[in-house]
Amino acid sequence: MLASETDREMRLEVPHILTGGVVVYCTDIIVARRHLPGRVLNEPVFPLLIAPRRTLMTMMLPSRYWPAPARSTPSTPTNGKQPGYGIG
């Protein structure tokens, strides 16, 4: 999955030995730059659209639907911590 930039993996189950028995999936996501504040990935967490009963695809929720603090482009933190919006 990580070795190829062209192959797509949808809903790949992570081995239970790595998750403590919890069902966890790894997947590729679709990210449209026009839906990002500042057109770049600045945060470690983003709101996603996931509808496993309808599709295997996962995509980032367009920023116009994000909470207001998440829509503003964050400045570089001075406290050494990752910037965050309290999402997730």
C-alpha cells in the first residue's frame, strides 16, 4: 500500500495483532486541494466522508462544511506543539 503511488487500496483490514483485536481499516482517500484551507494539508486530523454501505471510497469533507476554527489557515505554533482545531 505504501510502496506504490498509483495502486489504490480500499478498506484494507489491519491485522488484529496490531490493533488489540479491534476492527480497524486502512484506506486511500481522495483529497481535492480546492477543498483545503490554503490548498495544503496543514493538520494531522481532517473530517472525512465515509459511507461503507454505499461505497468503498473515502474522501475529505470540503472545508466549507468544516467547523469555523478549522476553516482558517493555522499559523505556525510557537509552543512546539502540532496545530490543532479540536476535531476528532
